Amino acid sequence: MIRNIIILLAAGLLAACSMQGMIETMTSEEDRAMAQEFVDNIRNRNGAGLEAMVDPDLWKSSAEQFAEAAELFPDGEGETRITSYSMNSNGLGDNARTEKDFTLVTTDERHWTTTRFSTLQQGGDPVITSWSVEGSGEPPADLEVMENIGTVFMWAGIVALLIFVGIVALIVWLVRRSRRKDRERAGIS
């Protein structure tokens, strides 16, 4: 029973060892939803939705560029994933200033679009303070790095799991051997 629990726990830890898993752990559900909404608003040319999310000064200077950015996305549905995330916060409570940077990649496996944006939150809802969109016929370096690191994490996790299982097996063997010798000394067969 305990052995099965240890194996399941180790397998769960191994499954969590991916870059995508780490990013999803670091980002809140609200942040992931906001990032997806921003990309969807650009793709669907939802000016009202974008205006509500973007800093008013930035909106004035880049409202027309959002329509151009929509052309850089894949024609089909495509999948959007967060490939990079960072957060910087100072202060506590209502006066805390929190800045977050997101990088998302949208792809239909033929075309890749990288969306980068930064948010600022100080006492209210976060507002987008900078953004960029780039389209490409090749996977972006961010995505390749994330997948390569994910592979390294997976293999490192497998090696760590094998070492852990080996150590547990050695301990179990040593304990049983010790008990058997104790019984032999006591004259119990």
C-alpha cells in the first residue's frame, strides 16, 4: 500500500516537471484568462474589448495597429499557450504596484504568432501598458526552448525517480536482511 502511494506521488511529481506545468502553476487562473482574452480580442478585432484592457494613452497611440496585428495570426483556430511569464511586485495592500510580462504563442502548426504584453496593476484592475505581435512561418525560439527544457525536466525526473526507487528498494532490502539476521541470532527460523 505505502509502496503504491510512493509510486503515485513520484509519478505525479514527474508529471508536474514541465515548463508548461510550471508556468501554469506560477500564473493565476485570472491571469491566464486575461492573457487569452487579450489574444482573442486582437484576433477577433474586438476594439471595445481591447480598449477596456489597454492603458488609455496606449490605446490612443496604437488602436489602428491592433487591426494590423490581427492579420498576423493563423487563419484557423490554433492553440494559444503562455510560453513566458514574469511578475514584479512592490508594496502591500491596495497601494501595491504589480507589473507582469506575458509571452504567448498561437499556432495551427503551420503558422506561429508570438504575442508579448506587459500589465500594470496598482489599486485596481490590471491594464496593458505595452504589447507586440509577431507572425512567423517557423516556431519561435521561446517555444523551442520551452519544449527542450520540458524534455530535459522529463528525463531528469525519470532519472530522479529511478534513483529514488533504487534507494527505497535498497532500504527495504537492508531492513529485511537485518530482521532476518536478528531472527537467526534469536534462534527463530
